[in-house]
Amino acid sequence: SRNMSGESDYSKYDLGRLQAELEQEREMKEMLQVSVSDLRRTMNELQDRLHSVDGEENEWKTRYETQTELNGQLERQISLIHERLEDLRGNPMDRLASIRSYDDMTVVSDLFYCIGDRL
């Protein structure tokens, strides 16, 4: 298309300037692609770290739950031992039976085994 003076409307867009703008656009696109790539890599690293933290938290949660369960068992055993001590004070003839039931408490013997390992 031409204007009234007969010049091309495209004359203001000389080829050199268009090529320079195109090159700028290519550089910008390349820079954005590198940036996106870096962001993806960072995101993947953060996700990996998150999963490893989840694993550590699960390990600590499992340790906590195991320890809580063991504590509950120990508290029940302590209570049972206190009851048996009260019974022994009341009836000296029952001592042999108490010793036998005491030997039958595997959790208690396991407890003493564990305590022995720590001493």
C-alpha cells in the first residue's frame, strides 16, 4: 500500500531496524527459556528436599509413637509391680506365687534387659 506522496507505508520500518528488533526478541525468548529452566530445576530441588523432610518427620513420628507405646507398657508394669508389692506386704505366704508371676511378665524381663544394655 502507498500513501498520497507515493511512498511505501513500510519505508519507516527499514530492514536493519526490523532485524535488530527480531534479534532482541530472540535474545529475550532465550533468556526467558533459561529462566524457566532454572526455576523448574529449583522447584524440583525444593520438592526433593520436601520429600526428604517428610521422610525424616515420618521417622521421628514413628520413633515418638513407639516410645509412647513403650512408656505406656512400662507405666502399666510399674502399676502392676506396686500392686504386687502391696499384696506381698499383706500376705507373706504369697511371695512364691508373686515371684512366679513376676517371672512370667516378659515385658518386665525385656525391660530389665533393655535397662541392662544402657547401664
